[in-house]
Amino acid sequence: AYMNIGVETVNTDIAAAFSENNIRIEAIKAALSEFNIPEEDIRTDYFNIYQDQNYGPFPGPDESLPSDSEDAGRYRISNVMTVIVRDKEQVDEILTAVIEAGANVVNGVSFDIADRTALQDEARTSALDDAQERAQQIADYLGVTLGDVVNVNENSSGGGFPVAEAAFGGGNLSIN
């Protein structure tokens, strides 16, 4: 499982916002270590510091820009990490622990297969067998004999999971 979690802190004092953010991130990492999540399975996705600005309401021609706003001048610090959880049974427990430790950003949890190689090989073999059967069916219908394969082109579309795409009719395998 891939968990995208982190902390956003807000303060008019940038040093205070940064300090609070660091304290909460360290607490989250400590919580993750309780689940034996190795450091190499914790990766910073993004770290962002910006100051809130007042963009409205816009004044009329004879008015000046407002100088005060509740939000203007506050610093926002976001620190978001991707954490790999290798035991999917721990996902709920880990989410609870990191939220209790101070995470206030949870951008999602996604699941994947650690090593797709065997499944990709199996899907490719199945696709080639299917292509051979289809080609033979067409040749039989036309009363011709299949020749040697001239070209094989494998590609995937959409940025999804190639094995799933092939299994559900996505992707593309063409043989000439």
C-alpha cells in the first residue's frame, strides 16, 4: 500500500510554523517506526512554504487595497510523504497512528503489487497466445497459411497498471 500523508502548519511566524511542522513530521516518523516501516519506505513527495496573500475583494477606482486580512501574512508549510506499507493488514492501524501523531494531510491510499514481473510475463504470454489464435482463425477463414511474424509491438495506454489493462482489454499488443 502507498500512503500519501503529511502535515500542513499555519502561523504568522514562519519559524514557529516550521518548528511545529518539523515536530509533527518527526512524531509521524516515530509512529511509523513502531510498525517497523524502514526509512527507505518513507519518501518526501513535496515540501512547500508560501505566504497567504489577500487577493480581494478588489477596490473600486477611488479605493485603496485593504491592508489587513485574516489570512494575509500567514505562512503555510506543507510537508507530504509517501509511505510504503508492505503489510496491507496494517493500513487502518497505521493511518490511525499517524493521524494521532499529528498528520492532518491524507491525500490517499493506493494499492499495488510489489513485483509485477511474473504477472506481466503471464499477461504477455496470454496476449501472444490470443493473437496467434486470432491470426489462425482469420487465416483459416481466408483459406491462407500464416507466415512468419514480421513485427511485434507492445504498448500500454492511459498510465494505469499494464497488467490490469491487458487483463481487461486495455493496452495494445499488435503482431504483424
